[in-house]
Amino acid sequence: MPAFGRHDAPMNHTISYRFGRNDYIAMLRANRSIGPLGRLGRWGRAILFGLLAAALVIVYSYDALWGVPWLVLGATAIVFVMVVLVAPAGEYLGELLLARWMFPRYSIADKDVTLELDEQDIRSKIGGNEGRLSWRSIVRVIETPDGLYVALSRAELISVPRRALPSADAFADLARQIREKMRATADASAAPQ
């Protein structure tokens, strides 16, 4: 049993959950958050796409801009508003469609997941498969409202849903311990031999 809330306790956590469609969608969102436009958020991306669409309207109607500017600028404003309002819904629907199409093909879809985190490594058991990862292989930790995601690369994430832990304090303690472990591992590998 983990010693949640004790800052001096060694890391020793066992987390079990069933990886479902909502976990897959949350993992897609976490993965997108580390992408080039991820820091903008859903509405930031919508505004960026709206500005791009508005710029395209102006570029393609440049000749008319000098003759009837109010018409071109009005159309540009309408396109901008429409894209900003529709893009988040499109992104959301795209996530649902992608999950509906890809999730059943995912190797851990609807399987029980057990993660054991300790001072040496992270061990996973998914279905009948077992694996082991060293802390050195982790490149970043992503915390979202849905859970904690330990990134091994841009394409590989280990998911720890909030619902898999007994409380918000337990989740916060686990996130803190993982970040401390990553920092200690990075410091140890950066130290001269």
C-alpha cells in the first residue's frame, strides 16, 4: 500500500484500472498537448485557424478589397466567427470518431492495467503482457484534468487516470513523487562520471 501524503516515504505504488474509450480520448488530448499547437488549447487553436481562414479570404479576394471593402471585410469577419465557433466542435467530433475507429484496434483496449511504480522502475501488466521501464526512459510528465501521463516519447504515453487513485491528495502525491523521481534521475545522469 502506498504511503500517500508522506514526503519522505520511498515510492511504492500499485495502480490498477481498466483502460476504456474515455481513457483513450484523454490520452489523445494529452498527447496533443505536447504538440506544436498544444499549448494554445482548444479555443486558441480555433482562433488561430479562424485567423488563417480570414487571411485566406482576404488573399483570394484581394482585387475586390479595393472595390467593395465592406463586403470583403464583412465576409472575412463571418468566416472568422464561423471557423472559431465550428472548429472546437469539429475537434471534439474528430476525437470521438477517431476513438470509435481506432480504440478497438488499440492493443490495450478494454483490458485491465496494473502499474507498479517504485524507486527502481515502472512495471506494467496489461492483459497477459508484462513490461518494465526505467525512470531514465521517461521524457516528461503531463498532468491534465483526466489524469497523469508519463511520456516515453512523442507517441508513447503511460496513462494514470485520476479515478485509479483513492483521492485527489493521493493523485497529487503521486504526481509530485514522479516529478521528483524524474528530476533526481535527470540530475544523476547529468552528473559527471
